[in-house]
Amino acid sequence: MGVKYLTSYINANQGSFLTRIEFSHQDIIIDGSAFVFHLYREDIGMEQCSRLNYRLGGEYIQFAKRIEHFFNKLKQYSIRPFVIFDGTCILKTYKVETMKSRIADTIKKAASLRTTSRDVEILPPLAEMTMIHVLRRLRIPFIRSEKDADSEIAALAQKWQCLVLSKDSDFFIFNLNRGYVSFDKLFIDDNNDCLVGYVYFQQKFIQRHGIQSSILPLVATLLGNDYVSLEDLHEIYLVMHIRLRDTIKEKIIAILNWFKKKNITSLQDYLQSGVLSAVPQGKTEILLAKLKYSIQFYSQNVDISVIEGHLRREYVPSSSEVFKDDEQDDYHWITHLYRYSRFPSFALDILYSKSVTFRPSIEDIKLPSIHNCTQALRDIIYSVLLIKQQVNDVVYYPNQGNHVRRYDSHNQEDETIREWDRINGYNYAAKYIKLKELPVFLYKNQTLIPIPYLHDLRLSNRKGRLQFLLTVFDCHDTDLKELNLCWWLVVVSIRYWFKRCIQESQHHQLYCLIVCIVNLYYDEVKEFPALQDNIDIKLSHTFVQWQFVYKISIYLNQILCEPLPQLEQPIYSGSYIFSIYNKTKSDLDQSRKTTNNLVSADTLACDTELYFKILKVVTK
């Protein structure tokens, strides 16, 4: 992420650029999205730590403990953290090609799961949600930006005079008086009750290279970043005598020499030096726009009043970059919930642009996209978000799970939703859903039930919203009455997954999932087996499918103004569920038990009654 190869350059010269500092008794700002990726990969400040696996679908119990341990250390050292997460895709202007490139890399990683026993770093689907739950439980202030959060983090850190923690080379460019520490340069010092960080200060960089801080954003842009690619810079590099294969150090020297030679102190000076003369005419306009956008991104000239107000729990202005001025009042309640992760990002994408991006996950590349399993649920969400009146007579049949057709292309006169997803192996492309084909009714017990519109939900009663939610999952409250209310959302998601995603021959997987969820809920699992070789990726694919069903179920519940409480604790562990599967499968093979007796008492360590209550609802 960020400026290409700049991190390796700083690390190779850390004696010149990084300063060892011990810190406690202060505020810090944490880049939440970068933190999720880093902390799942490795623990903070630990030279050796147990590795959390990816290919089994996630180790959320251990991940949650890792998060809690870090924030408890901050509390012990009197460090007050504020966490800011990246926002929706829709405002990440000029970052589309970067996102597509990363998605292509993820697809290649997913493909390698079939050919190698090595783990691959694809973030499990519930990782960020797990961190949000821990932050809520520990009462750590956090907020979600409406866009790429880096510039807001930098602006707020400068205003509050806070240190920034992240792992993004863009922060080498921002002006941060208190500095920036990469997560991998952060250590815990219990002997002195403090954190130790190797802090980067922009002043050291500009002094070493003899440049003004005002020109640094232009230097970063010309090195290539998430907004301006090396391909964009090809012709400019020819004019400046820079080779694509040059090292980052050689590129920096070449850029600075050009600046000195041409006496460049601003973007305007740079453009007047004739660098765009070699750029093809059709490319000039978009390249110029990208250059300006990138430099503006580093300026820290952003409105942080909303972010600041939310984090301080103070008055929050009614302001949004997503919705237009005439929509502010109608959508203020949505953006407020969204900032606290009580309204899904992808729903904001749909409201704003009718376009959504689904990222590849731990999945079998030879099977259809793992996101296909939630198509019917997403259709209901689209209807709630976009269909203001009954414009057709399309009906959704919950007992059948029918979904709206996806088209490869669309006519301009048709109003559509665009879904980006993996299609046919390695291909990543858009499919189109016609709004006129979205359902407006649910069919239940020979009755047509209208699908409610988003802005009517705030005024509707909880009972009506709950009945609609259960109807979507082909359930009734009488089916679930023996279960505590906190279990309902989990159970209906398992029911949907069982009915739509797995075959009769895979019922064994259902039993294993329920055992895993029940035992983890009661915190009865103390040891998690190590990752084994020759993991069946098809089995991982199936269990990750349930995670996405559960995730979309949570999103639908949020959009319906949460008629059901959410179980905010980890209830899945890849290593544990695979150990259950292998043990019970072995028992089955050896004793030829029937599937009804598959889960023996010694495997189901706790609350057999709850297990069978869940199984009864799911298989009804």
C-alpha cells in the first residue's frame, strides 16, 4: 500500500530516518484497516508468536485474544488509542486499477491453495468484524471513514498532536509532528511499562535529501502510488531519464536532480517544465487529474469535524461526502450508523453508485465464486435499499431461495446494479442486475408480504421488522422460541447455508459447524491444533461459505434497524472445526456409524441440549 518501494528504502536506511522512542501516557491514532491485516499476520512486538492460519477460514478466537492483549497493554501504559477504519469503495477515486490489481493477486493466491500446502495471506471474512466487536467490548473509541482514511488520520493526528500507528508508506509523506510508527517497528517493553517504537519524522527525510516539505507529495506521486501507477508514469519517466527498473533510491535521486535542474517548487512548475509533452493526447487529461488528486490526497486539507466529533463523543455535524446536500437529512441516520459499523459499507456503495465489489476469499478456484451463496439474500437487501414503490410483481420464495438473474452486459435504458466478482476461475468481471427484476414481495403461507423500503424502517415497529427478517430465512419465531434471542441470527444463517449451500452427502459438515460454534461460545476450547498438510480446500470453501452467509445475515439485520441482537463474540475456528471433522470422520469410517449418531458425546464437550435445539431448527 502507498508509495511503491518507499518502505524498503526507509528500512534500508533506518539509522538515518528512524528514531527510537519510548512512549506512554499519551493519545495515539491507529489505522484500523491496516491494523487488522497486520495483527492477524503477526502479534505486535513479539519476536516469535503462534501463527494464525488463513487457509482453514480464520482463527477468530486467537485473533480476538491478540487484539485484547494489545489494547490492554496500551491501557496498562496509560496510552489512549483512537481507531479509524477505511471506508467504502465508492469514494476511492482513481484507485480502481490498484484495487483490481490487488484482487488479481488474491485470486492467484486462492488458486495456489489447490497446488500447495503452504498457507496464503488472504484475510478471513470475519476478521475486521471480530476486531470491531473487541473494540466495542473494551470501549475503545473507533470510527469508520467514508473513504480512504489515511488523509483524515494524518489531519487529525496533526491537530491533536498524536503519534500515528499504521503500516502504509503514505504516512512517510504526511506532515506529522509527533511522527509515524509502522506496526512492525513497534515493541512492548514491560520492564519500563511503555511501548518502544522506531518513529519516522518527515523532517529527517527532507533534510537528508535537501528538499522542501511542500514538494514531497509530488515526489511521492512520481514514485508511483495507489492513485498514479508506474504505467501512468511511463512517458514522464522517459522525459526525466528514469528507468522503470531503477531502484527506489535511483528514482528519488533522478527526480530531485530534475527538480533542481528545472528549479521546480510546485506542481505548476513541474507541468511547465514540459514533462507532459511525451504523453499521448488521449492520456494527458486523465493523467493530469490523477497527479492533482494524488497531491491533494497528501495535503491533509480535509474536513475532520465529523470524525473528531464521533471519536470525542461530542456534537456531530450533519455532513457526508457520499450524499448530496439535498439528501443529507434523509440519509444522516444511515451515515451515523455506518460510522459506528452499524450499517454495512457495501449497502452504502449500492445507495450511492449502485455498484459493489466482492473480493476473492479462501475458496476453491474451480468452483463458482464463494459469494454466489448469498445472491438471494443480497437481492432482498437491494430491494430494501432501492425499490421505493411496487413497480413490478416479482416475488421471492424463501423456501426455494430463488435469486435474480445476473447479466453479462446491460442496455443503457435499463437501470441496473453492478456486482464485481470472480467469474469462471481466474476471471474477475462485472455482472448486472436489472432493478425492474428485483423482488417486491415475499411469498409465505399463500400470502404476499411487501418488502419494506429503507426509509420506512425507522418508523416501523420491531415486531414487524423481525417477522420480515425471519420470513426471508423461511423461519418463524415459534421455530426459534426455545433458543435465546442472541442465537437467532446465527441459527437462521446456518439454516440458510444448510438448505442452499451444502449437499445431502455433506451433512457431516453441518454437525461439525454446530459443535464448533457451541463449544467456542462457552469458551470450552483451550487448545487449537496446528495447521496440517493436505487440507481439503473444498472443505474450507464450504465453511467459508457459511461465514459469508452469516456476514450478509448480519448486514441485513443492520439494514432492518437490528430487530435481532448480534452475538458479538468469535464462534468459528478453522483449526478446531477441522479437528472435529477429522476426528468424527475417522470415527465414522471405523465404526460405520449412521450420520444421526455421528457426533458422539465426547466430541460435543458441552451443552448437548443447545446443540440439538440448533440442529432441530436448521434441519426442519
